Amino acid sequence: MQDVRVMKPPLLSLIVEDAFGMVAKTSSRFSPKGCEM
């Protein structure tokens, strides 16, 4: 996932990282393995 950040612009990277973080938190609520993704 780190390679994708380098290829994308800083702003887009922040949006993607924030969105991914929210998805990870939501997934972790329903399943313990959510944060491993």
C-alpha cells in the first residue's frame, strides 16, 4: 500500500488514506480481522 501513496499526489493520498482508515475502523468493529487488511 505504501507504493501506491508515492505514486499518487499528496492531496489524493491524504483522502485515500483517510477513507481507508475509516473503512478499517468500520471493519474492525464488525470483525477482529478487519485491521489486518
